Amino acid sequence: MTRVLLALAPAALMLALSLGLTGIESWVASFATSEGARLMLGRAGLALPYAAAGLAGVIFLFAAAA
């Protein structure tokens, strides 16, 4: 039971992060003061869910190796 939970926890967290942060680009873009900055922050906001999910996966990977 514990091994199954440890195997599913990273995938569940990565899925929750990628779905939970979907749509954050408009919130991130609202911090911009110019149109160019708004475009740049909007594009960074599009990548944020996937970067957060990847970072969580790497953290689980290194935690499992220790």
C-alpha cells in the first residue's frame, strides 16, 4: 500500500499543479505596466503550470534518491 502511494503521489501532485495553475497567465500579465511587458509576462504565465509540475517531479526524484 505504501509503495503504491509513493508511486502515485508525484504524478498526482504534478497533475494537480498543472491543472490548478491553468489560467494564471492573465493574473501574471496584470502586473505589467506596458504592452511588451504584458506579452512577456503572459507567455511566462503560460509556461508556469508546466514548470511548477516539472519542479515538483524533480523534487520527488531527488527525494527518492536520498
